[in-house]
Amino acid sequence: MTINIRERDIGLQPERTTLSWLRTVFVVLINALLVARVGYSNDNDFVFFTGVGLVFFTISIYILSFTRMKKFAFDTELTTKNAIFAKRYIAFMVCLSALLIALSCATNLYVSISS
């Protein structure tokens, strides 16, 4: 089986898709750093270490985006099970970041009310 090089798209669709993946990685990284910062500033070890874990997961998404960029160069199917998994993975990380920030805010509110 030979893999042909994909013809150049005049509308620059692969470049736009690559940029959107990199923007997504940047937003997830900002959220992960925010979770780590909230955990550190509130002395909440669980939230802090989860935020650090999210930073490492973000690095894996960054690596995933580079492997996805290489697929655009060849004439192969782009919507695969791996691509669907990656999108679910990103959605899970964004939701986990939001839930951890909300959890930290709720615990701070509870502590301030009960004091």
C-alpha cells in the first residue's frame, strides 16, 4: 500500500485546522495552570496536584497535535477513532478543570461562611 502526498489545499484548510488545535492546547494549558495556581494559593493539595497532572496531560495533547499535523500531509482518512478519542480527551480535561476550580471556590466559600 502506497501513501500519496495530499494535494495542496488552496483554502489552507490543513493550516487552519492545525492552528485551531494549537489554540485549543493553549487554552487547556491556561486552564490547567489556573487550576494549579488556585490549588497552590488555597493550600489545597488535591487541587494543586490535579492541576499539575492536567499540565502534563496538556503536554500530551501538544504532542498529539503534532502527530495530527503530519497526517494532513498524506492522503489518509482524517476522521478516525483516534481523532474522536482525542476530542473526547480534550473535552474531559476542560470539564475537569472547570469542576476543580468550582470545587475550590465552593470549599473556600464554605470555610469563609463557617468561620
